[in-house]
Amino acid sequence: MRNISLILIAFLFPSPFLCQTFQDQAPDWGIVQYNWDGLFGAGISAADWNRDGWDDLTFGNTEGAVRTFVNDGEGGFNMIALPLVQEAETKAIQWVDIDGDYDMDFFLTNRYGNMYVLENVGDSAFIDVTEYTGLPTDTIESAGASWGDYDNDGDLDLHICRYFESDVETDAIYKNVLMRNDGGFSFTNVSSESQIDIYVRFSFQSIWYDWDGDGWQDLFVINDKNGANTLFHNQQNGQFTEISSSVGADLVLDAMTASLGDFNQDGFQDIFMTSTVIGNDGIGSQLLVGSENGQFQEASEEFGLNFQRYCWGAVWIDVDNDTDLDLFVAESEPLNPFQENYLYENHGPFILIPPFSNEETDYYMEPFNENVYALDFLNSNSVVSGDFDRNGWVDFVVHNTGNHKARVWMNSGFNDDPSKYIQIGVQGIVSNTMGIGAWIEVFDNEITQRRVVHCGENYLGQESFYEHFGLETLYDPSPSVDQIKIEWPSGIIDIYTDFDYQDRHLFIEGNSVCENFDNSPIDLCSENESAEIVANWDGSSVVWWNDEGDVVTESQSISFSSAGVYTATVMHENTEICAVEIEVTGISVASDFDGSGIVDGNDFLQFLIGFGCQGSCETDINGDGESNVDDLLQMLVEFGSSC
């Protein structure tokens, strides 16, 4: 079947119909960024920290002020120096909403374990609040960091990797650190009580994700040299259990990146790790393929990723928009500089760019040809991706060491047609405001793409806040995505169907319930006198109010008995998620005081109560300023009128 598909595609497209070119745009944009005296690389972020919808760039270095390049949305960047001077090579460099106020604060670590926090106070102004945070002040060599809400309390907690290995020094200060966010900018060290500090190892990077789908964030940590990689399973009580050996994740290699992605589109996350050629018998890069039962299978050779090179950061990205994840791998060998970086094409489920692979294995990875990504010999360590010009084709940025400037590789596209894609950002209400830990699933043309939202990933990287989903297939001309599903850490589930693709969209937790509700006016004179708003997750509820502020019912469905404007408020436990209004109309008869659609005894009783009133009153049916016999006669005439 695969050969038939190849012949069909080759027949339809006899020449290289997709002509993609990656070009370094950094010089044209005035982005000149070095990491002069770097050792093992500095961090980099593609986060849109000013929340204007355009991905920005922030680079680490070994000295000088931290520089962020703000995307102006018009084809350029403006450099801003943050009020923070680097005194050693920066490692983690991340924009995080630490205090839950919906703006992005700044977090940085350096190789000696120093940590800094800048509070975002608006208008591109920042205040150094490090001394109030309670973060560790020990100068122990460190590497990457990552953020996740391990206790599901709605704020982001911090894991810090210590890069230290010893059989003698076993004090807590040499072990990895878990800092619980207590609100505001206050943290408590819970490393020991959570049981994540059981090893002293060269830990390079950690990444949070819900490994077993139980609604609680687990923690995967890669280690350099002699220490096996570790997977900490969240016990839902503030503690973790180390389970890597029982699920096949305890590989020993010079692990340099923790790159998580579902490259084979089976719905389960896979982990790619680079390595070196000098340690652990030159084991080379490794690929852990996830499965339904949580077990991992090492399969780098089967999928073409078992190369033995001195590699560092990597990132899964769908550069050709063909629905599967391609892979960029950075390379840097300290004693043998100017190594080649590689961009690998994923050959499944569609092969959209010649030359076609002869491999029988779907999802086999092979380097793109030079027409796509030219030979690139650099000392590269860290990489992040984003769509910096928002043309619908994902770009990536490589940060280097020594005299090599950072490269901003812009994707000009694989064809001249409008790109087919959707970019999804998330904002939490009950969950943490950044939606870290949320699962995003895009289903279209019988293909499911499933991603998890991170903060701190790969190697010293922070990806764009917007997940990019390519939708280019040969068989689907429709202008919409069949379904988007977002599963939030809170347990709230959003589902959107037939959603128009292209451009980027910010989805707010729980809002699909209100957005999917048809709030067209209801006429009591029609057969439909009821409405229903569906919220099906655990902890959800719906309250219906009338226009006088009275609760009508606490139920998803409502039957209307009178005209007016009704409001449905969707709740998750004690938090309001969204609200929607609907207008209900009845018969246009003045004597129908209660709006029931019929003039009956209830209206007559109401008229008797108001009979004789002077001025503006409801029972003044003819509007002459008082409720009198004339109004009674009109009441009797209209009595019994109905839809």
C-alpha cells in the first residue's frame, strides 16, 4: 500500500512541488547575539512575554544585561535590556506568570546556581524581587529548570536541575530542587518531603507532563554521564515515586535534551534524547517510544535517529505542515568545533516532499535536502521554535557558543498556496494562568495530533506559547478543523467542532461551553420553550438567572415560562468560568403580565392587586396614567389570548 501511495503522489506531483527555504533573518532584523565564553550553551526563549500575539526572543549570555528582542509585528524586532546583569553563563531563561496576574514575569538561572526573578509591573517595566522568593541561594552548579503545577492548586511550581555528581558529597544542596509556589512570589523548598531529591547527578533538563493521564503532573529528568534518567510519578499527595526502571525510561547516556512529542501520532508522548560519542560507550541518541500502558521502548534505530554525534538541544516541529513532527538537532563538540546541525523530515503518514523515502517503516526520519536547510556548521547548543512572522510556517532559532552569532531560521513555506495550519494558545482560569500541563488535541482528516503545554523543555529552551499544528494533506479541501479538544489540569474539558483553521487563537479555559451554546432568541409561542447548556466535566454546574437577578434553576437545562433575558453562569466548583445570555419573548399582549404566553387567571389576579394605581404602573394597560375600569374591560377582552 505504501508503494502505491508513493506512485500516486509522484504522479500527482512529478517535480519538487514544495520548495521550502530556511534563511537566517537575524542580520536583517539586527539581532546580533553571542554567547562568547559559554560552556555547554545558554538558554533561549521564544515566549510572547508582552502578550501581543507575536513571538519574542530572549537570549542568555555569559555577561552583560539580559537582552530581549520584542517582535513589533511588522517584520522587525526591538531590543530591550532587562534590569538584570549576567555574571556567569545563563542556563534557564523563562517567562512565567509566577504570581497569577496574567502577565509574564522573568526567571533566570546561571551555571553556578544563582537564581533571579523579575516581577513584571507593566509597560515593559520590571522589579527585582529575588530576595523575597525564598529560592535557593547555594552556589551549586545548575543547568535547566521547568515549571509545572504538581499539586494542582492553580499556580506554577519550579523544578531546578543541579549539575553535580559525586559519591562523597551527598548533602541536599547538591541534589535537584523542587520549589512549591505558595502564592505571590513566595516559594517553599519541598525537595525532601516530595522525594524528588534522591540522587546526586549531572541533571541537565527536566520536563513536566502527565505521564499516566491521571490528572497530575509527573516529572521526567535527563542526566549526563553515569546517572540513569529518572521518571517521578506523582502520588497525588505531594510526594513522588521514582519509576523509570519499571517503565523502560532508565537509560544511561550523556543525555543532553528532553524533547517530548508524539512523533508517530499514536496519541502517546515519545521522548528524544541526544548524547555524545565519548561517554557510555558512545551510545548515541536515543528515542523512547511511548505506549498505552505507559511503557517505553527504545527505537532510535528503527526510526533513523540512532546517530552517534556530539549533539545538544533538539526540538520537534512540523516545518512542512504535513501533520507529523519533524526534528531539528543541534550539534557542538568542544574539542572538535564546527559540527553540522541537522533538520530531519518525518516520513509519515504523508510524504509531501521528494525525494521519497524507500524505507518501509512509517514515520522514518531522514535529513531534509539542502534545498530546504543548507549545510550549517556551528557550535550550537540550544534551540526554540515559533512562527515569528505568522505566515503559517514554523521557524526556529539556534543559540551558539563562541564567535557564532545566533541564527533565526525563517521558514518561507513549502508551496505558494495559503498555508493550512492552526496555532493554539491557552489561558487558564481554574488551572494555572498559562495552562501549563494542558493537553491539546487536534483531530482532522482522521489524523489526531496531541501535544502538551510546557514551560522549560528540550535543552535550556522555552517554546512559543502557541502550539503549531500543520494541516496540509492531499485529501482534505475543507476550511475547518474537525475537532479541537483541550484537557486542562483542573479536569475541565473544552471541545470545539468545525473550527476555522489558519492564524493563531487563544482559548480560555471552559469557554467552549458558552461559545458552543446557541443563544438565538426563543419565542414562547414556538414549540421550543427550553434550552440546555452542556458542561460535562466533574465539578461543573450551571446556574440560570432571570433579568431581576433571581436564580431560576441550578441545572444545565431550563424550561421557560415567561419572557425576559436569562443568564446562564457556568461554574467549576466555586469559580465562574463563563456566562451567556439568551432573550425569551412571548405574545405581544399587554395583559400577559407574567409573560407566560397566555392571558390567564394569574394575570387577572395580578391586575386586581394593581387595580387603582396612579402613574406608571404595570396594570395601566391602556397607558392613560391610572389602572381603572377601562383597563379592566381591555383585560376581559384579551383574557384567554395565547400563542
